[in-house]
Amino acid sequence: MTPRILIIAGSDSGGGAGIQADIKTVTMLGGHAMTAITALTAQNTRGVQAVMPVPVEMVLAQIDACVSDIGVDAVKIGMIGSAATADAVAKRLEALDVPVVFDPVMVATSGATLADPATIAAFARLMRSATVVTPNTPELAALGGEAAILAHGCRLLAKGGHVEGADVIDRLIGLDGEIARWSAPRIETSSTHGTGCTLASAIATLLGQGRSLPQAVEAARTFVRLALRDAPGLGGGHGPMGHQAVRLDLGADLRLNQVTVRSTDHAASRAFYAALGLRQIVESADHYARFETAGGATLSIEQKAQATLFFECDDLDATVARLQAAGIVFDQLSTDQSWLWREARLRDPAGNMVCLYHAGENRRYPPWRLPDA
């Protein structure tokens, strides 16, 4: 099923954040994006030049048009425009029994204010309808802190991107305490416009696909990190992310994302696949190389290796357990590897090697990726 995602947010004329980032995210993750635009903005990578709220009646008309015909599997809320819009949207959401991801947008990446005090005060009603609220550190403080948000009955994803440090730590919190946390090295880039919008839209899409909240957050974080790494470097300020370059990295199990073939002459094999147009991303001591295709899948050549098909899983252990229950025998159960993958191995009836694995961003961006790749 294609998840139907209703996005209630503002438009970013520069295409880096807001509705534009939301649509790109939902589309790349296999969802159908529908929109209720709450405000028009004139902005680019350097800042916001003008904002024009959309009348409440028009926001509601957009929501009603989508719900009455196409239907909705999840909702993402971003820039809300006004206190009146917040109250009206919250009332509409009370009639929808679907996951709601609320990104309480207050300030743009450039520093421009996108929500006045009255609108922020009206966020309380939206939080009562939300499955999860995803504030950054300044927004979390403006909303009264963790306890104040959790008091509305929602769960909280406290994002750590604004906290200084070598690692970014995000925490998923419920009324009973911390549910999960994720830590990953900070990606040094100025192309951070739309990170919050992208994360929230990705979570909504994955929830709409039926994933649990922790699973959705984990996969959404991977999507954001890959989009940051793939940023095209546009504009003179905080540039847009590279949503369009994130391919095959997230989606339904199983995904054929890697093939390893045997080589006898390493240099000749490397030159052959480079001539085909594949981009080399890893080289190891003249016996192993990995290439990336235009679609994001990778091909490895390795001396004396057995040809192997690699299928990526978001939840490797659950996939292995399901297959074992069906009577499939594994040569190797789920094991953490030194190359930062977790993988299990088995053979098909003809004896061909099959590897099931989970690698996240390390599949395309391992620490040893070639500097110019």
C-alpha cells in the first residue's frame, strides 16, 4: 500500500524546507504526499524575506478535500501560520485516527521568526493530538521543557542537532521515561536547511507504512543523514539537502542493494567497472573495491570471493527469526562485523551465497569511503 501522508505546513520558495522538503521526503520514501499550505514564504538559503499566512478557511478546505476523497494514513504538521489555524487544525485532527507528527516550527534555520507568541501558545492543542512532537533544543525550551510536552499525552523526540559536541544525540521519550536514543557523529555541512521538516515527514511516512515509532525514527534519521551527505551545495547560506540522491536506502524489506563478484586481476576489474560508468567509493589494498551505481546500489569486486547477493533489512533480527520459523537454515546468524554492518548468511537451493544485512548510512558512507567519492 502506498501510504497517504497529509502535510500541513508552510511553503518555502527556495525549496529547502517546508512543504517542498516534505513532498520530496515523502516521495523518496514511497509515500503519496498531500498538502494543506498554511503560509507562503519568500525565502532562500540566506533567509526569509516575506511571510503571508493562508486564511484559516482555505487551510481547512485543503484538509477536507484530501481527507474526503483520497484518505490519510499519517499527518505531518510543520509551520502552522497563526493561532487561529492551530486551533482549527487541532479540531480537524480530533476526527482522524491516524499517527500525527508535529514539528513545532518557530524559527527558520536562518534565524527568522515563523511563529508569534500567540501561535506558540496554541501549540498545546496540537500536541494533545500528536503521536510525537519533534522540537529542536530551542523549541523544546520555548515549549516549557520535556515534562510540559509529555503532559499533553504525546511522545517527545528531543533532537540534539543544536547541542554542541562531536556526536548528535536524539532521544525518544514517553511518560515512563526514555524509550530509545540514537547517537551518530555530527556531519559538518552548511547544507542544513530543512533538516527538521525532513525528519518529521520521514517519520510520518514510515508510521504510515505501519512501522513502530522507534523503527520510524531510526530509519528517518538515516534518511536525513544521507540527505545531508548528498547535499548539492546550492546557495550562499544554509543550503538545501540532497533528498533526490537518497536511493534504495530505506523501504520495505528486502532490498537488493549490494552484489559482490569475484575478481582475478584486481586492476583490470576495477578499470572495467569504472569504464562502465560506476563510481568507485572504496579501495582496499589492491584486493577489494566497491562501486556505487546511479541508483544508489553498490557493486563490490573481491579477489577469490564467492559471488554473493546482499539484501538490506531495516530489522535484520526480525527478518532472520521470520525465515527460521519458515524452516530456512542459516550458515551464520546475525553478527556484528568490523566493517560496521550487521549481517546473516545463508544459501539458496543452488548453493549461491545470500547475505541479509543492516548497515544504515555505512553502506554508502563508511568511514573509509574514498575522500573524492
